[in-house]
Amino acid sequence: MKFWLIFILIFFAVRYLLPIVLRLVLSSFVRKQMRNGGFVVPPQAQAGSPPAPGQVRVDYVPPAAKATNAPQDFKGGEYVDFEEVK
């Protein structure tokens, strides 16, 4: 009987009191961080001047792919007729 009473008290404490306590603690933490500037997003560093309207600035160009051993006049593979087997 004593076990069930303790179990029920812990259950109700976790179910109803814990969310209230967490809400109070987290809201005070968020207010403190906002006051101290802890959630400030740094501005993005821009290299050079911004592009003129209508122009595109490319930040990264991948290196050119190496040539493969495929012949240059290759236009595709050979057609293989497919028949469904049931």
C-alpha cells in the first residue's frame, strides 16, 4: 500500500508539476540569454561588394571532372528486349 501511494504521488508530480517548473526555468533562461545577447545571429561575411541588380555571384565553383575512358562518339548502349517472366 505504501508503494502505491508513493508511486501515485510521484506520477502526479511528474505529470502536473514538472511541466510548470520546466516552463518557469526555461522562460527565465531565455529572458536572461536575450538580455545578454546570447542568441544573436552573426551577420554573414561577404567577400567584396554585393553584385549589381540582375547579376549573379557564384561563391564556389567545383573543380572540373577528370576525363573518363569512355569514347567521345559513344551515343548510348545497345537495346535489349525485355520480356516479363511470371
